[in-house]
Amino acid sequence: MPESTRSIYQIGGLDCAGCAKTVELGVAQLPGVISCNLNFTTERMVVEGTAARTEIVARVVELGYRVVEPAAMGSAHADVPVGFWAFLWGRQETRLALLGGLLILPGLLLSEVGQIRHPLINAASLGALALAGWPVARSAWRGLRAGGQISINLLMTVAAVGAVLIGAITEAGMVMVLFALGEALEGYTAGRARQSIRSLMSVAPSTALRLNRHGDHSHEDRVPVAELRVGDVIVVRPGERVPMDGVVRAGASAVSQAAITGESRLIDKALGDELFAGSINGEGSLEVTVRSLATDNTISRMLALVEEAQERKAPSERFVDSFARWYTPAVMLLAALTAAFPPLFFGQPFLNPPDGSFGWLYRGLALLVVACPCALVISTPVSVISALSNAARNGLLIKGGAVLETLSRVRAIAFDKTGTLTAGAPQVVAVRAAECRNPAGDMCAPCAEVLALANAVERRSEHPLARAIVRASEEYGLTTRYPPAVGVMALTGQGVRGDVGGRNVLIGSHASFEGSIVHPATHCAAARQEAARGHTAVLVSADTCYLGMISLADTVRPSSRAAVASLRDLGLRAIVMLSGDDEATARRVGDEIGVTDVRAGLLPAHKLALVEDLQRQYGPIAMVGDGINDTPALAAASVGIAIGGGHGGTAQAMETADVTLMSDDLGRLPFLLRLSRAMMATIYTNVALSIGVKLAFLVLVLFGAGTMWMAVLADVGVALLVTLNGMRLLGRPVPSPRRSLI
């Protein structure tokens, strides 16, 4: 017996969610198919079972659709050419509908408006019905035969045939022409929404300039990125896009990461800095060491996660899908009762009477047209895919519409402190030389001397404090004042010692200097004060002569205060900071940022318990962390949000969190909440509009005031309107510009 497998197919020719359901049910009926799921928004079909691929492809073609090969998806994918008219004319069924539209014009102008009757007018209307209705009727028959599905196409076919039988030939032709063109409009607008995500594929180049070295000689070859291996060296010229994730091995430049992280500012890159595939290089040439395969770079992971996200249906999507599943058969039953009940029990006319009013058969047929659920079915998925696309373009990866739906209800948010609200790495915040000449202003010469000597020793160390001192020296241009120290030795529990130009330089803690190296009482008090504030003070001496003190601290991210202020403006009831630091240090950071509550001295298990307690108190909450140390709390929260930013946690964060911020700009969080609320408001508006128009025309039809062509025109109009309304989320809301509260 063949082994069950899971295969994925890209389907082309889907105009609406009803088309997707026809294919899904038709394939599910094949022998050997255990399950089949086709997502309309991504056009991706997942089939599990033992059925052969050839059988599945044949069934898709039999149903009137096609399987798109991966190679065809990259350039001109899936039914969305450059122009709308090119799209319409490029499909046979739409060309037939356009020709049918020309044939229906005489009947519309002369028969419906001018009340002129002539056999040629009816012949033209029948021709329009045949041209526009043949693909619809064929699809209805295929769906009924292959999957037993009572589809939207079947509703329209029954209504059109019934209209011909009672003599409403022009209306029958008009209904089919409008329906076919409306389906094409839906397919075009939905395809444009899909393209916004697939456009990410063009962000990273398909080729790279590989540097090949042979002894003292080197040459560059242009190769496909798929041929690159980890450790290869590529050259990125000025103005080029970075083709692969990597680390700078030579050169320096300012790089735009806007396509990946959403950051508008240029980021300086130099030796040892990480680069994202898809970034745009500035004016410098870079040599980059490849650190991941093409299938595992940032762009590939983003695409995979976003495509998976589009297939995770939000609760509102699942409700609309389940509603539409029983809605269409129920409508056919209601239409039959509408046509039969009044004539049988109340003596009402079954056919249209001579006075020009509508009989109940016509009203039943019109009800089939009114009840077409196209607008309702498309209203939710187009909003979700547009919101996910907007988020991805602004450096936010969201795992499905359900996450956004939950976020719209969040009224409390918890932040990890270290690495989230703060930079997560120590930085030099003050330098105090014993002979400082400018204690309240810019760095003076004695302070620069202290930092330069410390840099000469610490350049040989990988300690976080050492790296912070080196970074500060680079900012002040002090790295070349002294050569690297020689004879560098770490002194356990005391500090580090090295020889700088014949001087014995010692860098150590305040405790190690006490009783061994004389230092001013004011500096002694300052060191104790720094410790009380949660800062780290290191003292510097040369040949046992005290020179000064360097203070280091984990600093607040520049975006933290503005982000917290914006979250409070959005009406969040609680913004809580969770920290493993002592109460005084955590409280100081919390007050500086402006959170509403601070919880200190927490282990990971304590954070988990607090998140669960906050959920009981406030309902759905979001937890923001670095994606690694805070994994339990992130998993327990209603929505886990991880900070990426290319500092080593991005790949893990993508896998574990519900939302990943590709940059460390917390200003994206208020945008995320606004986007979630805008998506839900759009969905509610679309559903209300779809149902409201249906109910209005239902009343008109039942009272004999609504015609079939008016009903289908209204349905097409509403379907287009809700699609365009949902697509507004592709560009709105937009992230707020950075603002400072200092």
C-alpha cells in the first residue's frame, strides 16, 4: 500500500473563495485523498494522502482551473498582468463576457429602457447569455459532478435558465454578463493584494558577485545565489542590494534595511557587522562572508512565515467560511419556498402577470441572485492578507490573522527589561578623570586620556564591559592614540592589567582599588552612588597612580519612551515591566520609560506566573521580549512579541513568537496595535455592508420592487467595494515618525 504523503500545489484561475471551495471539495473526493485544504488568499493547496500527483492535477484541470508551476510564479504570476484591461482580455471566460456585454446592450437600451420588443433583441440577449454563461454553467456542472457542491455558479445558472423560461431573456443575459465581469473584478483585486507579499521575492537579488582567491590572485564571478555556500565571500558594490545574509569582512558603508526591518534611517556597517539579504548598500564597497544558505536567509524565512501566516485563518475568517458552507444550499431551499408557497397557499401568481408586476417564480429566481455570497466571503480574507502585507513591509512578521484579531482586544502589555526596553549591553555613560577640567560638559583632555588608556588594554578582551569601552573609544576617535597593550593579564576578581607604552595600566572594580591604590574620596563616593543606581564603575590607574573612573550601564533604548507613551495614548490599561534586576535599578528604568507598573527580582518562572496573572486580570495581553530568555512568558501570553534586530536572536524569535519585530525599534508596537484595530474595524464594516445590502435587496425582491440584474449589479458593486476597502490596509495605517520625549 502506498505511503501517505503531503504535497503542495499552487492553483491558478481562482477568482473568489467559492472557486477555492469547488477545487477543494473536488480534489477531496478523489480516492486516496485523506485531506485537502486550498487557501484562497495564497492560492496554495495542501493535499495529504496516497493519490498520485497526476490524478490531482487532472482533477484540478477537470474543474476548470490549473496548477501553476513554481518557475512560472517568480516573474508574471497568477493572473495579474500589469494592466486591468490586459487582465480581462487575457482570460477566455472574461473575453466571452466582454463580447456578451456588447450583445446585451441592445436589449438593455431598447427592451428594458425603451420597452421595445423584437426577436432580434432576444436573439442578441440569448447570445450574450450563451457567451458569458457557458463558463459559469460549465463550472457549476463540474463542481456538482466532482464534489457534489452547490456553488455560487450553480445559483446563477439556475436563476438565468429560470429567467429564460419565464421570458426574461434580457435579464438572464444581463445577470450572466455582470456576474462574469464581477468575478473577474474580484480575481483581479484579490490578485493585486497577493502580489504585495510576493513582491518581497524581488527584494533579494538572484545572483551574487563571488570573490575567488587563488594564492595572491583573486577574481570575481557572477553566480546564482543558490550556488553560494556558508563561508563564501561575496562583493557588494555601492548601490547594490545585498544578495545573502552575512558578516562584513572588509570595507565600511551605510546600509538601508528598510525592506527588511522597516527602518528608514541608514545603518552604518563595518568589520564584523551583520548584513540582511535584501538590504541596499550605500556608497562603500563591502566584502561579505556568507553565513546562511539561500533557502535559509532572512528573506526566505520572512516569505515562508508570511505565507504560512496567510493560511492560518482568524476566527472571523473561519466563521464566514462555515457560514458560507451551509448558506448556499439554504438559499436554494428558501428560493424554492418563495416561488411555491404564496401561489400554493395564498393564490398568488406563480408567473409574471400581464400588469407588469413580478410573479413569485421570478421573485424566487431573483432571490437566488440576491443571495450570492461573493461579497461576504471575500470581505474578511482580503482584509487579513492586506494587513499582513502592510505589517511585513514595515518590518513586522505576524503569524496569521488570528494574532492580529487577538491583538485588537489587548488592553495590557508586559515588557522584559534587559534587551527589550534597554539595549541589553553595557555602554559607557560617564568618564570622570581625577584631573577633570569640565565635569559638566564635553569630554576634556584628562577624561579622553583615561578612556584611551583603558581602550588600549581592553582591545584584547571579549568581556562585555571591554567591548563597551572600545565602542566608546571609537565614537570619540581615541582608538589610535595608543597601540594595543602587551602582556595583558586578567586578574581574577580584580580586573585586567596590561603594558601600554611602558606604563603598567590597571583597570579594576572599586573594591579592588580600595586599600591598594589611593583615589579621591569624591570618586569613592561616586563609585558607591553608581553601584546604588545599578551602574558599573571601573577605575583606571597607571603605574599605581590613580587616573579616573569609567561608568557603564545598560541604557534605555531611544525608542522605548516614545513607544510607551504612544501605547498609553492608545488606551492600554497596564504597561508592566518585568525585570530580574533589584527593585531600585528596575524602578529607576521604569520611571525613566514611563511604564505603569514595575516587577523586579524575577526569574523566568516568576515572569511566566505574572503573565498568567495579568491575563486573569486584564484578559488578552501581549508580552514583549528578546525571543530566547523569555520563551516561557512569550508562549504563555495571548500574543508573544519578539525583538529581532539582527543581534543573534532573529531566527529563533521568528520560530517561537507570534510576532517578530525585525528591528529593535519599539516604535513599531503602537503601529502594530493600530493595524490590528484597523483590520478588525474593516472586517466589521465589510461584513455589515455585505449583509446589509443583501437584506435590503431581499426586502425589495420579496415586495416585487427588485429585479435580478439590479441585484447582481449590487452584489458585484458590494464585492468590489469590500475588496477595495480591505486593500486600504495595504498602506494604512502607517508607522508614526520617530519622536523624542527628551
